[in-house]
Amino acid sequence: MTNDPFNAREIPRWIDRTRSDHRFHASLRLDRLLNDWPEAIQTLVDQGLSVDAELSGSTVAELRHFLDEWIARMKPLYMPCPSPPSSNFRTMMSEIG
């Protein structure tokens, strides 16, 4: 289990609060959120959130709600966010604003 709230097979386990082994702690993977926004939008909409591609103020508020909810649900120790080798943090940050 990768602890990915964008993985259709994992979402039900976390929503049902099914844990496979209490010795292991959760991490909250966010790479799909940051690396594949179009796909992430669809997953978020499927989970009942109202989001748009332009990252409007209401979308940012919905993302915050989504993250708060998953953090409370999973109680992760860390949040890994792998990015492709071609990514450039400075470029990504300048595009955000």
C-alpha cells in the first residue's frame, strides 16, 4: 500500500479505516496532486470536491479541505512527493505565483 489518496483501490480502505498492520505508519503521497493535475482534478471531483484547472480561490480552499481530511484520516508521519527527473522546483514555484 502506497498511502495514496488518489489511488482508487486504496481510497476505500482508508475511508473504511481498514489498517493492514498496526506496526506500520502511514505516509500521505501527493505526487499525483502535483505532477498530474488533470488526473488529480478528476479524482477530486469523484470524491465530491468542486475544483477547477485554474486553481481559483475556491479550488485552493477545496484542496486545503481535502488535505486536512486525509491528514486526519491517515495520521501520516510524512508526505512524500516524488517528482520526475525533468522537474525544476524553481520553475514550478514561479508558475504557482
